[in-house]
Amino acid sequence: MNLTIGWLYGAKMNIYGDRGNVLALAQRARWRGIEPTVTEIGLGEPIPDGVDVFFFGGGQDQEQIAVSADLQGAKGEAIKTAVEDGAALLAVCGGYQLLGHEYRPHDAPPLPGIGLFDLVSEAGPERFIGNAVVDSDEHGELVGFENHSGLTHLGSGARPLGRVRVGRGNNGRDGTEGAVYRHAVGCYLHGSLLPKNPVLADWLLTAGLRRRHGDVDLPPLNDEVEHAAHRSAVARAVKTR
């Protein structure tokens, strides 16, 4: 059994340990005897056929300008088509913002997104930095690290990933964090997210595998280390809030 992971703009959008999400997805597949192929998709490169799981990390505003332009047209449409066809996707911070309708930086024209998520983001006056804990109906307790000044507002067609217990979330006001559409997840949780949240990692893997191979159930792993890392990160977050 095989799996293709498409890493969007790995050279441009890769801050705060985001590459660890790709490593976690690939390793959790290998531990189960699944052969992963990681394909980095850069500026000017088309979306290849057969990507099962996409990852799109965070970047600075300067990088987002080039990436926003590159996503317009066929490339952005190919990502949306893949998600509609069952592909899984995780986007963090800057990647999350550019999968909405637009991102509005300070003192610069808005950067168009691709509209996968029904949301709009704008640069805010305050930077939100610190550990974050989110309660998700589908994935349980999630923990990560937020570092963003972007304010994201969900439209009526978007549902949040979860509710903020510790941290500021999408905008520091409405108590939401992230967005979900089909098997696509966007959020502000760096850290990396997936090594400390194996339930979410396996949800993404399962969705990607089912797109390619049909009805697949992942065999369980011994996640004692991952759960210990999760508990430790939650304890730090609660202690320092």
C-alpha cells in the first residue's frame, strides 16, 4: 500500500517547525507498512495527479505575496478539486489564510486566496504568541503553539476546528480555532501539530488512504510517547496561560 504526500511550498512556507507535520505523516505511514512518497510542490510547479494528503505551512508576508499569486488559476483549482475528490489537507497559519477568500496585510493590497475555506483573514494590531489548547468535537483535545497577528473570521459556510480553551485562536474574540471543510483542516497551531496529536494525524492518513485504496482502517500504534508529549504540552499551556 502506498501514499503520496504533497508538501505545498516547502521552501517558502516552512516556519516554527511546520516540516515536522510532513515527517510525522510519513513516519506514521511507514510504521504501518505503508510506503509514503513526499512530493514538494513549489512556485511555478503544477499540482501532480494522485496527491492523497496535502500539507501547507506558514510563512512571512513577503513569501505569502509570491505564493498567493502562484495559487491563482489552475493550481488553486486543482487543490480544491482534489479535496472535493476526497484528498486530505492540513494548512497552518499563512497556508491556512491563503486557502480562504483573501488575506489583508498591513498597508498593502489584499492577497487573494483560493476560497477552499469560507473565511477572510487580516493583519491585526496584536501578536498572539503562546501555547494553545483546543477542544474539537471530532478530534478531542488538540495542543499546539500559536504565533500570529492574523485575525481570521469564518463565514457561514465554514465550521471551526474547535473551541479555544487556552490561547487566542482565530481572532482572539469569538473563541474559535481553525476551520474544517470535508477532509481539509486549517488552523494556527504550530509546534509541530501532528507529532503531539496522533489522532488528527491518523484521521488525515485514513482519509488520504481511502481516497486511493478504498475502505481502509489503520492498525493501531503504540503511541505512549506521543500521548506523553501531548499531556506535557497541555500541562505547560494550562500552567502558563
